[in-house]
Amino acid sequence: MKSILIIVAVLFTANLSWAQDAKAKQILDEVSEKTRTYTSIYADFTFSMVNKEMEIDEKNEGSIKLKGQKYCVQLPDVGVEVFSDGTTLWNYMKEGNQVTISDIDDESSELMDPSSIFTIYERGFKSEYVAEKKMGSKTVYQINLFPDSDEYDVSKIEVSIDKATMMISAATLHGTDGNLYGIVVKKLETDNNFTDADFVFNKANYSDVEEIDFR
């Protein structure tokens, strides 16, 4: 679950301000400026994890809703739902019908928090423009990101930006654990009318759910 949140957080972020090359900075600034104008974002995505040495090759479907500091990540293939209203975090696991509740930790890694997607690239990474290439029917800009510390357990992040829409369409994260995590956006919507209730776990919708409160 941790790795899924990391790559989801990376997916829509832009605007590196540390050690950028000029071309990458221009592109990322444009993406950031555009995404910051949206009141909300909704995306359907495919999440993958590959480890050739361990012969792991998994793919799962998911979705995310974002509104300010609030987010909801749903991963029906693995039975996981994560809700955050900006103050409280709910992690629901279908297996066991159990939800854990905790306060948002201000000291926790920002890369783990999808609500930070518009600002995470503003610190801690350097960017490198790679190329412009075709990806299916799209023309994309490819940019590599390199962390300047070991805080995130990441050696490199590869980002693909749709040239036509200037929105991030795919990202691949190279973990220091040998795993390769990827996300490809299947559907993207903006400025949906989400309510605050969309980002709060409602136990009434889960019969006999067990609550574990760490607050």
C-alpha cells in the first residue's frame, strides 16, 4: 500500500525547483501551473509492480479523488480504500473487514501523501529532460527525476507528460528495494463537484467493520 501511495503522489506532480535543467523546468512549470488551477482531480489508473529477480509482475486497477488536502484512493483489485479529510486518515482493508484510523502526521514523508501532488517536486529532486517520443497515439515529453537524499527509498522516477494536454500521463518509480513501480492514467477528469463526505470513511457503508483507532 505504501508504494502505491508513493507512485500515485508522484503521478500528477510537477514544478521542480532544485538543480533543474532548463527544458525540464519549462515543461514542469507549465504542468504545475495548469494543475494548480483545478479545484479537484479524478483519475482512473493502472498500477504495476515488477521485480524480475523475484519473478513478480503484478497489475491492479485503481482510482483517486483529490480536492485540496483531501484525497480518496480506491484499489478494488486488492480490497484497499484510503480516505483522508486532511486531518484524519482511514485505511480500510476488505480482507478482515477492518479500518485503521490515525491522525495525519506532519512529519511523515510527503511523497506518501497524495494530497501533496502539486508541491512535492518543489524540493528534494533534480530533473533531467530526456526526449520527446511517441507513446501509443500520444506524443510525450520524458523527464527523469533524481532525489537528493535517501528519504524516499527511490533511485529514479521517470515521468511522461502528454504534449497535447500538458498533463502527466504515466510515471515509473525505481525503488531501492529492487522493485519497479508504475502508473498509467486511463482516464482523467478535473473540477468535479466532490463533497467533503467523499473523503471521509463512513462506517455505515461497511457492515460489522472493525475499527482500530490509533489517535
